[in-house]
Amino acid sequence: MTALPVVIVGGGAAGCLAAIAAASTGIPVLLLERTPDGGRKILISGGGRCNILPSVLEHGRFVTDSSPHQLRKILAGWPLEQQRHFFEHELDLPLQLETDSGKLFPRSNRARDVRDRLMSAARERGAVLRFGALVRDIESVGGGWRVQLEGAEPVGASAVVLATGGLSVPTTGSDGTGLAIARRLQHVVHPLYAALTPLTAEPALHAGLAGISLTVSIEGKRRGRQVAATGGFLFTHRGYSGPAVLDISDIAVRSRQDGGAREELRVRWGAMDRAGWDTRLQARGAQAVLTVVREQLPARLAEVLLAEAGIESALQVSQLSRERRLVLLDLLTRYVLPWTGDEGYRKAEVTGGGVALSEVHTATLESRRHPGLFLCGEMLDAFGPIGGYNFAWAWATGRAAGLGAARYAVGAGSPG
């Protein structure tokens, strides 16, 4: 067994799981984290409650420019039910299901409990956690690795796990260091972009609706394929947010980044489809159009939609011309969202793009270019929707990288 530790760079969700997994094998493990306490994204997740996992994990809902087959193989390495068992029985963090959203939260509803328990579990298994450690680079040296630190002596390592995250929410310590290292080491890094981020509108045409929320479906084309996101929608002073917007925001972000035409996003307000609205309107001839629409949608939104359709609020349904009715149906079910920009990495939940999945062995996440180097978490080219998907990815990839690094450190090699 080597005397040099496995060094894990980054103390977020993936890094903590890598430390726990590697240290559980009995080898020396050193976790280096640049912030004073680590796990800061965990602390802010779920509004401070930490949505640890989804109740169902649909692999097809992940977004990647890499092979979906490779993504599925990586996730299959630690299935959802095993992840849940780990948190509930190994970390003693009972989970509770939020039935309306399908999200799993710690029973305490405290993200800090999750972060602290992960840190303590790593220590209990023998890992050493070093905070305020700024890693600047790594280099392969004589079959091992040297980790360069700012303002401190370099650290020797038998293997290195890069778990530094991407560029999203830079206040949590995400600065792209790991991705820069991966590029320098000649890894293929797919173009980066802010994902799960609010959209903005300039001018802010709907600023007067700020604070209104409802359930919607939003459709758009992701790389030529029609997709939809259903969930909460929130009007803000600057534009639009909520799970449905965040889940489909990458379409908008990438269309701007690619320099092409602004990708069109169409919203269906509420649960009713076009045929349902048409039937409802035609059955309410004696009522005002506004009254019928307000029964299903927030009053202020209903007023705005009628104004955009050129329909007076007092007009009865029986007085509505066919032309105006068709315009209203379009606005109710295929509304073109007037977004012009986005909030970028500052408010993005995750970073899209990253190290191509073809650059790592799917079983261990060891680099195919540099033996003894492992990559995990947000550094890799994959992200999922709101609802615990991205933590599931972090837990699965962190564990695989930690176990792979431990295996490598004792000379067992790495299966493909």
C-alpha cells in the first residue's frame, strides 16, 4: 500500500463522496478545499433544505454532448436506490418525500446537516480535510502526482481526483480551476455554458407581473429536437425563473452563445391544452372572456394576455370573433416567451458542457489520457433537471472516482 495519499481536489458534493469512498478502503486520503468550510453549493440547494435525490431518476432527462450510452453506464454504477440506502443507513440521514414535487429531502429540512454529515463521514473513515487550500496545478511525477498549492509546499499524491466543479455560482468557490487543468492535460472539454439559470427580458415587458407563479409547460428545440419542461414558472422583475424555465434555459443560453437566431420558447399557461380552452370558451358564451380565463390563471396574467390579444376585458365570449379567439388560444397555449438574455453563471445551478465522457473510463472515471487521474461531478459533460438529478450525478461520479483512485493507489489498476 502506498504511503502517498489519494488527493481529492474540491470539497463539494462529488468531492465529499470521493473522499468517503476512497477512505473507506483504508488508504490515506487528503481532501483539499479552497473555501474555509466546503460544501457551499450543498448549503444553498433547495432553498437551504437540500434536495438530496429525486424519487425517480430518468436517465433520458440528462443533457450531454457526449454519448448518452456512456452517461447511462456511469449512472448505472450506483443506482438511485443504493444512493438512498447510503444516505439513510450509512450516513444516518433519513429522507422524506415531497409528494407534489417528487423530491427527497433530509427529514430535518436542513442542508447544513447534509454538508456536515458528509464531512464528518469522511473524517470518520480516516480522510484528512484541509480547507483554505488553493490548488493551482497538478503534474505527473515518477508514477505519482504532485499537487501545486498557492502559498504552500506542493503535496505528493498516489492518485488525484479532480472534483472542483464548473463555473456556476462562483461565490461558492467555483472558478473553473479543474477544467483549466483538464484542458492543459489535453482532455477534450466540450464548450461550457450556464445551465439551469433564469432568463431575462430587455425591456422587461412583464415586470408588472413580478411575483406571480403558476405551473406551465415550455417547449423548445434542443439541438434540433423538440423538448418540453413542465413545472413551476415565476415572473421576476428582470424576466423569468422557476423550475420549468431553469430546466429549458440551456436552449436559450446556447442559442445566444452559438451566435445564431434566438431560439423560440413557447409557453402553455396552466394545465389546459388548446382543445380544452376552446371547449371551455365556447361553453361560456354569456360570460366575459376575462372571467373565463381568470378561473384558470392568475388575474393579472389573464388581463395581460387579453390585452395582448386585443380583447376588451368586458367582452363576452359570445361576442368574440373567430379571429380573436384563435389569437387568444395561441397566447394561452403557445405563448412566445420574449426572453432576450439570461442570468449567466452567477445564478446558474450547474455548468453545462465539460470534460467529454469519452475521456474517462465509465466504471472508474479514470482519465484515458493520464493513469492515476480521476474526474467527477460538474467537471464532466452532463447535467440534469431541477429536482435532485445533479446531486445524484455528483454522488454517483464522486463515489466511482474515489473507489477508482483507491484501487489505482494500491496497484490494482483500473478496469475499463
